[in-house]
Amino acid sequence: MPARVTERERPGVAPIVVICALLAALLAALIACALPVLPARAQTAAGETRATIAPSFSPDRLGARGALTLIIHYTGGELGLPSPLRRAVVEFPAGLGIDIPTLRSCSVARLRRRGATGCPAQSQIGSGHALVEARAGSQLINENITLGLFLGPLRNFQPTFEVLGQGYTPLQERIVLTGTVISGHAPYGEALAIDIPPVPTLPLEPNASMETLTLTVGTSAHRIAPDANTVVVPGSCPAGGGFPFAGEFSYADGSTGSALATALCPR
């Protein structure tokens, strides 16, 4: 079934394609030389960059309206710094959706110019934070990034998603990135793909990398407002007892990798 983002007046739930974890790698553009210095980490075997995905639902109940939280963690790489991400494709469970009662979108231009305050409140569908890193000689420097996920304009009748990254210390800068929807493969539903350009950091140093991202899509409030954007958990468990997630990643050093995860079905 083609992905559709619909208003409440036109019943339907849009398949979820919020891979935010991967988009956060791009937000490393906010790194600057004044960042605090961290001890260098040990190198993993063969210098490989590895990714793990940890999904969870709240409330953890079949058919529930609530929130999906994704935690993506990158490890390894040369001298303990993960290789910068160049392309990512993340697939989501079939039947997982987002209920968007009032359809509002926000453009990249508005986000870049005014940030989250320049967009309709109904266009924001998620929030979170990321830790991005770069190298300064033999040491690592980091920056914490605040994330916002917004519904973007339709493209070829498919939804798009904009990620706003905002850094405050030491620099007050923002960056906006776009993810596009593609067809997934069984046992998954649809997927979100993004190509990631190089993100320069310090002169003569490698481009920025992402260590950890946490993103919550929807809301898990005790009482959910009628106009709230929420994730809708499928009404039944797939064979195998869990909802599958998958990611395929390409890195700047020419390597590729994958990650699989399962959100267990409620008991």
C-alpha cells in the first residue's frame, strides 16, 4: 500500500518512516574547535564501524497510540572514532504508522531561517538529542545536539521528513536535513533513505562522526490530546514474536555495515 499522510477527516494512518537516527550523523556540522576534550578511546578489531539499533514503544500495547523511541549507537572505527556516515537506509515494521490528525508541513527554508518556532506546531512529530564527535590531534571533541523531527512537503506523493539540529554550546548554529521514503522489503514496511555529504570539522582533521542518537516520535503522555501526532502500533504481532527494524549503512572509509533489532510484542 503506498505511503500516505492523511488528515483525520480522511481516515488512514501514514506508514512511519522516521529514521532519525541516521540523520543525526549529519548534524555533526555543529562541531567547533572550542569543544571540550575527551580521552581517546581504544580501537576495535580491524577498525570497523558498527551500529546498533534499540527500538521501544510507549505504551507497549498492541494497537496503541503513543510513541516510538529509537536509540542508535555507533562504535569502532580508526582510533576509536566511527567513520562518518555517507548513506543510510532504515526499514520499519510493516503496519507501523503515524496518526496525524491535522496535516501541517514545514519547509527546509523556514526551518533554516527561523528554527522550530517558524513552523506550525502540528508539523513537529518528534524530538531528541545526539552526540557527535570529531578528532583534534590525538584527542576527541564532542558536541551535544538538540533534534526536532518535522513533516516536510510531499514529494512525488510520498511524505518527506525534515530533521532540525540545533547546537548551543559553544556555537549557536542549526542545520536541516531531509529524508525520503522508498519501498521496503518483507518482512518490513517502508524505509527511509538519506545520502549524507561530508561534514568538515577542524582543518586537516577527519569529518565529523556520530556516536549516539536518541529520538522519540509521537507522544506517550498519560492523556493524549485529540490533535496530537502519535505512533500507532500494529494491532497484531508478526510471526516470530517481535516487530523488526533493520539498517544498511555506507561509511566514508568505503566500508558498509548493517544492524538488526526487534521490539518484542507485548505479553
